[in-house]
Amino acid sequence: MGVPCARCGRQYDISLFQFGRTISCTCGARVGAAERMRTLQRGDELRFAADAMLGRLARWLRTLGYDTVYEPDMTDADLVQLAIAEHRLILTRDRALPEEWRVEDVMLIEANAPLDQLAEVVAAFDLERNARLFTRCTLCNRPLVEVAKKDVAERVPPRVLAEHDAFWECRSCGKVYWKGSHVARIQQRLEELGRS
């Protein structure tokens, strides 16, 4: 079974158009599925898949507690397939992606600076900035688990151990978190974001 080009009629193998992919015909027309594919389902919790150009935005979204997949070497094809399979909204700076892949749930990020990018996403989806703050690993996206002070004693600087009693750990990568001075700086940046 083939997919015809609307302009010249040339037939293309249907397997070329998996996951909403489109291609350019030799005549210059775009060929692909007539309907856009949905990545999100009704009632889904908002989760993101960020493209290779949005690593710092992904970390900010994780800081806010939002499940955000980001792998710098992931191709657009892999990103789209993952987003469809896991019901994630795609965040991209690549203007060609929404044209090449006919998926509905894509947000084209306009800003260059990570905090401005975050402001775009927060405004577009009315995200809460404080509800789930610091509940997800900023490196690998896994939920954090509270751990006893004695369990991280060997993995944090002595000064930190002396000054703090609450610690969280990522069970995937082993990174340890605590509410140090960086937390106040991050909260201040988020408050500034809310005023802009």
C-alpha cells in the first residue's frame, strides 16, 4: 500500500510515515499522513520531552518537579516515538520538527535564554512553580527520595553535614540533594519569573 504525493501522484511506501513522519517528494511537495498524531491523551499528567537544544530548560522543568526527558544525542525520530509512546508533550527549538513530524503536541520554543524559555512553558501551560519544587533529580529526571543523614554522611562535604539535617537522594544516579543557599537563589529566580 502506498501513500501518494498530492501534487505529482508519485507513490511512497507507507512504512516511511511511521509516527507521523513526513517526507519531501522529488517534486518538492510534502508527503505524509493526512492527520496529525496526538501524543497526549485526555487526563494525562503533563510530562515533557525536550529536544537536544533544550538541556538547560529540561533541568529547570525538573527543578519544578516536572517529568522531563532530555537526552542530548536523541534524534528527532526517537524523540517523537518516545513522546507518542509515553504521552509526552514535545518541546523543541527546531522549526522543521513540527513540519517533518505530524504530531499535535509540540511546542516551538522561541526564546534563547533558559529562564525565558521556562517562562514560555510556564505561561503556556499555567505550570505551578512551587508545588513540586526539588522533588526530581535535575540530572536524570528520577523522583527524589528522602534519606537519613547518616546514610549520606560519606557523600557530602563535612560542612554541609554539620549545617543540614534533611537530605534527598536520586536512587538512579546517586546524587544527593539538600536545601542549601542555591535553593534560595533558585526560588528568587522563579519569583522573578512570576513577575515578568
